[in-house]
Amino acid sequence: MSAGESAAGTAEAAGTTPAGRPAGAVVASLMLGMALVALDSTIVATAVPQIVGDLGGFSVFSWLFSGYLLAVTVTLPVYGKLTDTLGRKPVLLFGIGLFLIGSLLCAAAWNMAALIAFRIVQGLGGGALQGTIQTLAGDLYPLKERPKIQARMSTVWAVSAVAGPALGGLLASYAHWRWIFLINLPLAGLALWMISRHLVEPVRSPGRRGPIDWAGALGVFACGGLLLFALVQGGVAWPWLSAPSLGLLAASALLAVVVVRVERRAEEPILPGWVWRRRTIAAVNLAMGALGLLMVAPMVFMPTYAQSVLGLGPVGAGLVMSVMTLSWPITAAVSQHVYRRIGFRDCAVVGIALAAAILFAFTLLPHPARAWQPALIMLLLGGALGLFQLPLIVGVQSTVGWAERGTTTASVLFCRQVGQSVGAALLGAVANATLAARLGNAPMPGLPDHLDDVAKALDQPGLLPRAAAEYLREAVAGAVENIFLGATAAAVAALLVLLLVAPRKFPVLPEQEQ
């Protein structure tokens, strides 16, 4: 490890970091805030049948998740810059308060349109929570102890991935689906109280704060919203080459040009150019975008594979996928021992190289596979990605000072979210093309004529002739294999970015002993 990287356990400059280790109440409040975000999607997904049964809107219920994702993604860079301008605490308190209001409104929703709108309000608060908590994790701990708080955050996500579906199912079955939102109220209230009481930010030097770039914030929000809306709806609500898709993509490109012009003239731009001019930050952003893309394979398509191909129930399919969240925080916690020896970049290189090999190994599974085989793949994949993601986050946060850490962290998270949206669109198109080709070349009658009917046929395989049902399962398996090939390519792209763009030794700032 380089001399700069080994300067662990120090602070950047006088007055920019806490004088001592953060109180346990502060860490607990940050974990509680992160739990609000981590539990959200998993707990809501389980209650979708009850929500649709009560409110209707089956054709648009996917926007319960897409609308939330859009709001989180497009606000990340805005909140990141605001934390550098106004401080972390006010932005975090605002985010928790907005998430609380959104949860209350969701619980009072009277139809699906209202619930989707209120989920977007939740997402506007969730963007502040997700980015600011990750930034505070870099502020409150010196470099040598930063993996501890990051590993705890990873554990929050792991526990939420397992507990969320169970809790959502219990509330929807034995109480009412509205309680999946009402349960956020005491949690958010407790987080608000703990943070307002215990979190004390360091005193910043005067004269640093400039005017807030509201024009840039609005432009980023509008441009990102149009782009992600096009990616989410393309190939689903309308064909990719249709007028709506091309119009939305053209409008987002035009807005991107406008945003660049506005940001160049802004005194304190929301998306400053240095985020992409510095090799380390640019490389981490690109690598994390590739991570978001490849994560679509295990998170979105593995449950479909487990149920449709392996014949597992929803619980079993969830377990196959969730084992990844068990190994991820473990290797994230021990990654510090690796990157202290070989550096941030090389540790991430080892992790993503292993991930590429593991993703490719999925395509070599026999058909039909036994349930333990894809479960083992997911377990190993989580371990590899723990070695990849944490060193990049800790490393890139250590290359900037307090006044730039919020923007830097938000740019990393923003790129991962955009990568996930792009991945859902691209890999979904790959899956649809594979299934359409297999169905078009089917050697027997009785198979679905349209892709929309595939899910129904798989839910009731007894309605198909035995040979047709087996052919359909093989077609789905082939589609998922192609998805994992695409994820493998994304992992290889991340590997090349780290090797060709990222500096071998991250330019870590010198810090004072704490």
C-alpha cells in the first residue's frame, strides 16, 4: 500500500472532522436512517397483491418501484452538493422528514395514482438519506476505521433483504398493507430525534459557501427524470424505436446540453466538472455504474429463474437470491486487510475479476440445476462484490476533503443507480429477444404467442403439454443465461476501467491523528 493510503486514522484539516470517535447514538441513528431506505423496496414488494386488490391499477403498479427509483436517482447529485454547501445535518433531517411525510401520505392513499405520487415523495426523501448517510460515514471515521461503519451499513442492507419480505408479508396478511408505510413513522421519528440531538457537525471555515445552483438542480432533476423514465418504460409500455421512446431520449439529450451550459456558468455547480476530470473519481464512477448494471442479473432475474426453471416457491426463490447479502458484508468487513496490503484499486480489481468468473460460471450450470448450485453462485458473488465495492467507496472518499465529499459520494451513488436503470432496460431487452426467438422457433404447438403470456403459462404449467412446459422452462433458462453473460461483460468492463483509467495508488489526502 502507498504511503498516502497508509496514512490511516487521521483527519484532513483542523475543524473538518470530529475530534474523537462518534458517539454510539450517532452511529445507531445513521444505521436507523439507512434501514428506512433499505427496507423500503423489499417490504413493499411483498404486499403488492394486497395493494392491487384494494386499490386496483395492476397495469401500473410497477411504478410503485420505478417512481421511487427515479426520485432517488435524480436527486442524489442535488443533495450531494447541498450537503457540501449547507452541511450534512440539515439535509439529512430534511430527508428523514420528507420520507416520513411521504410514508404518511402513502398510508392514506385512496387509489393507485395517489400511491405512486406519494411514493415519489418518499423517494425525494430517500435520495437525501442514502447519499448523506454514506457521506457522513466518511466524515465521522478516520480512514483506518471507515470500513467498520461501511460494513455496518452493508449489514443493514443484508438484514433488510431478509427481514423486509417477511415483515411485509406479515403486515399485509395479518394487519393491512397500509401498515408497511405506517411502520416507518416511529422509526423515522426516532431517527429525527437522535440525529438532531446527537449529531454535531464540525465548524467549517468561513467564506467557503457560495450561492446554491438552483437552476442546475432543476436541470439535473429534469434531465435525469426524462432519461430514466425513457429507460424504465422503453420496451415495456412502448417499443424502443417508437415515437415516445425516441422523443424522451431526444428531450433528455437536449436537456443534458442545456445543463452542461448552465453548470459551466454556475459559481457552485451541482455537477462540477472536476468529478469527471479527476481520474480516481471518474474511474470509480464508471466502475460503480457497471456494478449497478450487473446487479440487475442476480437481483431481478435470479428470482424468476428460481421459480420458473427450478420450480421453487416465492420463499425459496427469495432465499436463493438473498444468500448474496450474507457474504457481501462479511467480505466488505475484511476487505480492509486486503487493501491495506495491496491498495484500494488492486483490491477492487481482485473482487471484480472474481465476480466476472462467478457470473460466467452461472451459464455453465446444468439444466435443470439443483437449487444449491445457483445459491452457491449467489453466495460467492456476494463475497466477490464485497471486495469490490467497499474499497472503492472508502478510497474515493479519502481522496477529497470535507467540502467535496458530499458531491463525490453522491456522484458515485448516482452512477450506480443510473447503471441499474440502464441495466434493467438492456438486460430486459436481451431476455425478451431470447424468449421471442425461442418461442418463434418452437418445435411444438401450445406455447404462448406473446411474451406477456409467458408468466401466466409458467404460473400454471399444468395447462401446457408436458413437452411444451419443459421447452418453455428451457427457454427461460436460456434467457437468464444470456442475462448473466451480459452481467459478465459489465464486470469485465469495470475491470478494464480500473486497470486502464484508475491510478494504481489512490491520491489519499494526508490526515491528522485522531
